[in-house]
Amino acid sequence: MQEVLRIEGLAKTFTLHLQGGARIVALDGVSLSVAAGECVALAGPSGAGKSTLMRCVWGSYGAGAGRILLRHAGGEIDLARADARSLREIRRTAIGYVSQFLRVIPRVPALEIVAEPMIAAGMAAEEARERARALLLRLNLPEALHALPPATFSGGEQQRVNLARGFGPPRRLLLLDEPTASLDPANAEVVVGLIEEAKRAGVAILGIFHDQAVRDRVADRLFELHPVRERA
Amino acid sequence: MTPLLEAAGLQLRFGRITALEDVSLTLWPSEVVAIVGESGSGKSSLLRVLSGLQRPDAGRILYRGADGSLHDVPALSEATRRRLMRSEWGFVFQNPRDALRFSVSAGANVGERLMAAGWRHYGRIRQEVAQWLARVEIDPARIDDDPARFSGGMQQRLQIARSLITRPRLVFMDEPTGGLDVSVQARLLDLIRGLVADLGLAVLLVTHDIAAARLLAHRIMVMRGGRVVEEGLTDRVLDDPQHPYTQLLVSSVLAA
Ligand SMILES: Nc1ncnc2c1ncn2[C@@H]1O[C@H](COP(=O)(O)OP(=O)(O)OP(=O)(O)O)[C@@H](O)[C@H]1O
Ligand SMILES: [Mg+2]
């Protein structure tokens, strides 16, 4: 299958200037690739750098060294070096990211939060809202909640809004950081279904799954990360 | 696509005080850039220089007008600058009193901008103004009221209606939520967020409120002592700050 993401020698160190310049080496030369239709699960103990790796791909963390190559627009773009404008464009068109927590936007209803990235990606507003509704219903979020801002939703409800938002627009690469963490088994099952569909559609998926059963079902491959200190 | 505003090497001194030191910035259409930093860091000076209110001691600022022509901002004639301010640029100041006239009605404050932009039909101006009052969540029935009797939040929303009614391409905002109660701030920020997205405005937003920057901005520039110490995608700057000063700024707000 065609490679979508190739990470070469990714390193990331945090320097905590307020802590006397303490340095935390989170990633130390990681290389990995994900193909279209493939799901690679990041594994390893807490603090191994799984979320950090994902955020480097998403661009909310800056890579310290290495390359993050994404197949894009007939060529390749190095996300480790892309400027803010290119990263925004990539996020609009190519990469989706489902983090563990929804960043609530005050007063914006759940349905609009889900439809927004689809509209930004070029879908007609009506079609986007229809797909948003269908996704939310599929994730068992009752219609009565769709028109409400998710600020007052439970953790699991917010997570489902977040998932619907992530799975809404067509993507080449999906980043899933513990997408089933606060879900009950029935909803986790829905997420498994969404992931399987995305894979069949050729989406490359990089995921972190603490739920072993979910991971075994969706992951084609495990990629083990080791805390850097232990390795040294 | 070409940038709307491009500035490079801006320098501004007041006696021995350095207000701006080698500041560069590029703003693209429909882009919201927040300029954050402590008071006295040069944020407002930068806004004044970029909008031609103040000449820099050195540096270049180019604005691309709606007709595609390039304007050298510090060299603008007063007439051109006034024309841009009437038509293509909008301003939202911290203090609504700096923009509103309290001797005339709320509606006149908003309608004035349309008249300056060439609207002549009284009925149509009034109708457009009423729509904009509703859009900024002011009851259109208050169109003839004196804005001096409005609350601070309402005055600020009136100022926003006044500056956006002509659909400027570029809006300069200086602490638009400063001086308001926290609950009022949240509503105002959200209103601004919605309008900016709906109208596809390019905005330069000066704020010391990190949460406001997180909510509104695509990009953040962090200023200190007249210099830009860090800039980038909003979530990159806030979640993975590099400069000691940015780390301090981010650590002093809880979960922005
Ligand atoms: N923004 C940050 N600033 C400083 N240190 C950070 C930051 N983000 C992560 N770290 C550090 O990087 C290391 C890796 O963290 P990360 O969150 O990537 O681990 P993880 O594998 O996702 O763990 P978990 O399974 O607990 O979620 C940790 O030591 C963490 O404290
Ligand atoms: Mg993690």
C-alpha cells in the first residue's frame, strides 16, 4: 500500500525555563511509517512519548530534529519544517486529530462544532450538517443535545462530539489519541466501526489505544515507544 | 494568494525607550493574528504603526488594497489613509468612547460609517443598521437611544457593529474585551469569533488575554520589550512555548 506518513529520526526535547532550564527528552530519534488504509498503534508505558509524537505530527508541538513527511498534493511536505500557513492548510484538508479532550467553544452548538471542519474542507453546509447529525446519532448522542453547546456535556458526550468532528471530513491521515478512553463498550464499538470504515476508505491511521481489546481489533501493527531515560 | 499586509524591520523609539525593535509581520486574507505580551511590550505601538497612525523610525509596511494596488503605509497621504479607514479598515478600541459619539443615537453611530462609505438612502441605512444591532445582540428597538446609557458591554458591541458594518477587509483590535466583566468578556469574544469567521475578516488583535488569543487567533506573536520573541500557530505557541517569557506567560494562565 502507498505510504502516507513517514517519520525519520524524530527527536523532541522540552526545555523548562521556569524549572531552571530542566530538559526532558521525550523522543530520541523515532522512525516509523504509516500506509494508506493501515492503522498503526503507538504502544509503550505512560510518559513514553506517544502523545508527544502525535502532537509533533499535528504541529501543536514543534519537532526538535528529524523529518515528518506527509504525502500531499501529489508530492511530499515535511511537517517538521512547514510554516504556520502550510500547517493550517494541511489541517484543513489532510489531517484529522482527535485528542482526548474537546476544547469547547462557548455558545457553539455540538452540531456546528462537528460540521465546521467539513465546511472548511469544502463540503456544502447542508451536506456537512446532515453528515454531522448522522455521525452524532451513530455515536448515540441524542438529537436533543445537537443544538446545545457541549460545555455542559459529560466527558463521554464531549468525547463523542470530538470523534464526530474528527471522522467528519475526508482525510488522508487520522491521529487518534485514546479515542475510546471515556466511552462505554457500546460506543467504543461504534468507534471501532468508524475506524474500520476509514481504513477501507484508504485513510492512514496513527492511534493510541489504552483499551487492549479495541487496539487488537483495529491495529494492523504496534509501534513500541520506550521512555528515553530507561533506554539510556 | 498575496498577503494583505507585510511589514519588515519596524523600528520605533521614544527617546531612550524602544517601542519596536526589528518587528516583521505578514498577514494573509482571512487570517487572525494575535499580538500578546505584557503592557509596555510594544503591542499597541505596533498596531498604531501598522495602521499608519504613527510613523516608524525605520522599516517598511505594504498594504494591498481591494483594487490590488500596493500602498506604502507610512507614506500614505492623509486623504488615502482616511479613505482606507472609512472603507477597507476597521478599528475596535478598548474604550468604546474612543470610537463612539455620545451626542447622537446608537443607530447614528453605526449608520455614520455607511454614509461615509457613500450610502444615501435613509430607509435602507436604517434597515441595515437595525440588522447589525441584532447581529451584535442589541435590541434593534434601541436604535434611537443614547449610547451613553448603554452598559460597557453594549457600548463595545455597538462599536463592533460600527466598525464592521462596512465589511472592512482588515480590522485592528486593541484589547477589545479589556475593562469588561469576565462574564461579559466571554460573550463578546464569542460574538467576535462568530463575526470574524462569517465575514472572513483579517484581524490583528492586540491582547494580553491568552484565552482570548486561543479562541480567536490562527497565529500568535509574542512581544516583549519591543521585540517579537516567539511566533507561530496558536496551539504551537501555547502548548509548546520555547522562549522563557512565553513559558511564563502560558504558565500564568490555567488551562487557557
Ligand atoms: N508540553 C510539554 N512540556 C513539557 N514536557 C512535556 C510536554 N508534553 C509532554 N511532556 C513530557 O514528555 C514526556 C512524554 O509525554 P507524553 O504525554 O508524550 O507521554 P505518553 O506516552 O502519551 O503518556 P500517557 O500514556 O500517560 O498519555 C513526559 O515526560 C512528559 O512529561
Ligand atoms: Mg498520552
